[in-house]
Amino acid sequence: MADLDQLESQSIYIFREAFNRLDKIAMLWSLGKDSNVMIWLARKAFFGHVPFPCIHIDTGMKFPEMYEFRDKYEKEWNINLLRGECPSIDEIDTTLPPAARSAARKTEGLKSFLEANPFNGIFAGIRRDEQATRAKERVFSPRGGTGQWDFRDQPPEFWDQYKTDYPKGTHLRIHPLLHWTEVDIWRYSQRENIPLIDLYFAKDGMRYRSLGDKDITNPVASTASSIDEVIEELETTTVSERAGRVMDHESEDVFERLRADGYM
């Protein structure tokens, strides 16, 4: 529990630092376990409410359970939810493999949304342990004019000292969960009794470790039907969290290509 308290405290500090330093911020809400923890932490940081909009970039391809969850907790958590739409697959780079091309719709949808709604800071619920490319991220990560990420040109972040004084017009992605692990997310969700989508729990020997679009996300073999069982499974499994994400198996550099172009 002390470890969870430390993680919580650091994330709350990141939220408050960004809120204090940036004048127009919002938070991406993907409806998955990580972004739900992120909303929970934001509510703790600001005394029970989220003082900035949440953004759902909707591909139209989420599982029905995810849309039901969104509609319920948008109201229950009193979220100011902004919705962005994604372009047709026909408008996406044809050099990308099929699943990555489908996933890139969300990147283009976010770019279009930010052009119409120029937030100078966006909270995103990524973690370093989730994928090798994300391990290169910073907590306060400057982006190019259309969201591009240059992982070779990122500020140093030593001893939780974050660079926030960028030139006017700089767009930042802020990552309050970057230092968390998948097991941390589950333990914290259990401790705080944070709502979770049922797809994360095993049914007929399968469950989802990571939730994305239904056409490019598959379940993995599992018998874990409770949070305790999920945590126990994660402590011994050799299967990666994104094993069910089709695009992660298409080519070695596809995720880095998407991230460099602004993928969440």
C-alpha cells in the first residue's frame, strides 16, 4: 500500500503542476483501465472533480461494453466530455500495415480535433512498461505543431524535476502514469474500487489485457475472472500486455512510426 501511495502522490503532483503551468489543458479518455485510473487520480488531485475537459477520439469501432461504460461514467463522474471523430480508412497512409493503418485513424482524428480545439497540453494515460517505444517518453513531452514526437529531442527529467517553461505555442503531452506498471494499475483499481469493463475478466478461457478497437484487438488465454486472479496471473505470465493488439505483430517499427506521427 505504501508503494501505491507513493505512485498516487507523484501522479497528483504531475496533474497539479500541469494545471498550474499550462493555461488550456484536457485529458484523453480511451475508456480503458489506465485512463480510468487517470480520471480517478485527477478527481483526487482537484477535490472530487476534473477541472478540464476529457476527450474521446471515437473510431466508431469500440466494443459495445466500452460505449456503455463511457455513457454511464460521463454522467456519474460529472465529466465535461468532448468527442472527436476519425477519418475514413481511405484517408490513411497506405504504406502502413492493415491494423496499424486502422489504428492511425485515431491519430488523424486527434490531429483534426486539436486543430479545431488548440489545447496546449493533453494528459495521456501511457506507461513505460507497456511498450518499448513508450519507454523513451518523458512526463512532460513537447510535440511538433501537428503532434509529431521526436524521441531524440526530449528534455532530461531528473529527480522529478519537469521542464514546463516552453515557448508560446508549444504543445505538450503529459503522462501522469508513466512511472506505473500494469500490476500497479490493477492493485490501485482494487484498492480504490475503480469501475472496470467486464471484458478485462475471463470468459470461456479468454480475456482482454488491453482494450482497443474491436477489429484489431484480440483476447488472450486466461482463467482470471477476478481482480485477485488477474494480479496473480500478471505476477507470473510471460505474455506481453499488448499481445492481443494486432498491429504490434505486423512489423518491428510500426509502433514507433505511429508514435512519431502523434499516436497516443
